[in-house]
Amino acid sequence: MKNKILLSIVVILSFVYMAVISFNKETDHSFFSKEKNIKIKDKENNIQNLNMDEYLIGVLAAEMPASFHEEALKAQAVAARSYAIYKINHTSNNDYNVLTDVTDQSYITIDEMKNKWQEDFEKYYEKIKNAVENTEDEVMFYNNEVIEAFYFSMSNGQTENALSVFQENLPYIQSVPSSWDNENIKNFTVTSEYLKTDFCSKLSLNNCDQIVIKDIEKSEGNRIEKIKINNQIFLGTTIRKLLSLRSTDFNIQQNNDKIIITTKGYGHGVGMSQYGANGMANEGYNYKEILNYFYKDISINKMV
């Protein structure tokens, strides 16, 4: 009888132990394996297999000014690494993981860095290298999965929901204020002029004698989602692409035979604002605080 009771206790404890192990596995990110290499495809369609840190240094050099605060660069390193790991985990292409332009993340080589930075190469290279090394293997997770960490240059004072721009409902990327992006930044507001004929040609408008603009719909981030021009409805993202605008926060005015467009900010507005991150860093925020501001309900953990 005692043996039966003892056996029952052992069985019960075994189930409890397995349940605890299972729970810990669900909440501990240590079971995610490191990715030490990534396959890139450059603009000449060459495919390379790079060390992840080497790749990230090239991304930071291309994507963020090296003059930015160290904490902003570290935030960029974690965001870029998270995006790269997300692409590796979700790519359906066996030949490469990422492109080296803005389709994914821009990337430049050592020689391109030397040409870009000239006499400041060694200083900036070490600064960016330190940002990558000081955040070694750190990525952002949401619900135990590495996030699609979108980022961009400069907001109009408010970031954007992913749903408004990419039609992706990403709960960790919601619109937040970014007061660090403001008129004090060079080229925060930019005005461009177009001949009315060029404007009509780029938008494929038939009647160019009179331009009628109405029914403007704006997003939570105060960017144009839809706009009607001469009875044609355009997405703000479409107008931005066709006219090569800096952002979808734009204002259109007419002046005789010219169309004058003024934009605020630079980029799609989704995720972390790089200039916003630099502004936060200059106010004393560290990289984890910056990331937790721009990405909601995420955790930052090492992949080991």
C-alpha cells in the first residue's frame, strides 16, 4: 500500500515538474537560437552570406547618422537586428534574407563608409561597432516572437499606426507623440514646386486646366490617408510615391501654373523615429527606454 502511495506521489511530482519546465520555456527567451549569419542581396543582384554583426554595422552606417547619440545608435542596432531576425524567420526565399536598399534595410560596405565619412571613418566606425557590440544578440519580442521592427527617419511630431501605412495590424506599433521631431531639425519642413503639367502627368490626371482637391482623410498621425484630386481618389502613400515626397504629411497649394507642396517629417512614420530617438537620448533616455517608448508592450532579450 505504501509503495502504491509513494508511486502516486512520484507520478504527480513528475507532472508538476514538466508543467513548470513548460511554463518556463514559454516565458524564457533562451530557447531561441542565435542567428550569426544573414544572406543579403545587393543592388547588383549579388548574394553574400555575412556575419550578423558585420551586416548590422553596415546597416547602422547607412540608416542612421553616425553623429547621433550612442544610446540612439544602440536603439537602432536592436531595431535593425530585430528586423533582420524577423526577415530570416519569415522569408519564403531560400536564396537571400534581405535586400540592401530601403525595401528592407539599407546597407553599405566598408569602402562606402570610408567614402562617406572620409577622415572621420575610424571614429564613426568604432562608434557604430560599439553600438552593435554593446547590444550583442539583443532583439525585441512581442508575445514570444521577434517583432517586425519598422523604423524611419523623422516624424511630423507623431508616429503612425502600422495599419494605416502597411495595412498590417501590429499591436506593438501604435501612433505615439514624438515632440523631439520639430522645426528645430533641419529639413523638418520642406517645400517643393512642380509645374502643373508635370503634376498632372505624374498623377495621370486628364483635366489639368483646373485642379480640384477635396475630401482629404487623415490618419491618427495627422498624415493623409486618402485625397480626391479631380474626382480621382488617391492614397496618401500613392501620392508620396508618384511625386517622391518626403512624407505623407503634405499640403498642396496652387500658384498659377505651379503646384506647391509642403511636407513635414521624412519617412513612412511607422515604428521608431530615428531623430526622435536621438532627441530622447540627448535628454538622458537610454536605448531600452527609447525602444519601449516607440514599440508597445515589447520585451528586450538576448538570443542565446
